[in-house]
Amino acid sequence: MRRKDRHISDRDAIDDIIGRCRVCRLGLCDDGQPYVVPLSFGYDGQCLYVHAAAEGRKIDILRRNNRVCFEFDILEEVISADQACNWGMRYESVIGSGVAEIMTDSDAKRAALDRIMQQYSSDRWTFDEQALAGTLVVCIRIEEVSGKARR
């Protein structure tokens, strides 16, 4: 990273940023072509969890290549200036990579969906078996992660 003064390696700080985010951008590689999709997500400190329909481009790609990258960001303020090249932003961001795995165990899927709901709501939720069976859940095991901020 060029700006070492903005680098974040502390996992607690990274976890805090992820905890305040509402969207995860997931990067996939489709036969050499990049593909990025914004997703709702859950996080437990080790893995990201996302859900999807059982069919579609994202899942087709994951079945062929389960190596992924991800990005989170919080835009806190746009900083204006007298000259265009002097504008800037106050932000916090996290990028990382990992391996995606489609979950098949019902209890693990339920726990992952709980994590997703906890990202957006403090309520407790239940998932009926039919909905659970029809929902594809993906666990992304994080291998690398780092953050960057201009505060």
C-alpha cells in the first residue's frame, strides 16, 4: 500500500468497519473477465456469508472458480477544494480475498442466515424448512484482509 499512514491491519478495527457496512461487493472471475456484484452479507470474524438464488451468473461462476475477493467501504465526507485535483474524501474501507463454499448442512445454513440478519437487525429470526431448503448460502473463508482509512 502506497499510503502506509492510512493502512489498517488491526483485526478489531477491520471488524468494526465491516460491522458498520451495509453492502459487500464480491469480486469473481468469469473465464478471465472480472464480475462484481453488491450483496447483503453476514460476518463472524472468520467468514463472510451471503445468500443467493440456486441459479444465476454468480453461482455459475462460483461453481467454476471459488476464489473471490471482496470490498467494503464507508464514505464519511467529500472534502471540497478550490481546485479539482485537491478534492478528497474521508472514508474507511476493507478489501480481502478468500475461498467460497456453497453450504449444504441445514444447521450451518441457518446459523449463516442468522449472521446475515444480525448485520441488519437486532431482532431474532426463524427460518422455516422450506425457505431454508430453497435458499443457497455461501460461506467465504477469509484468507487475506486489510483496511484503509482517511479520517
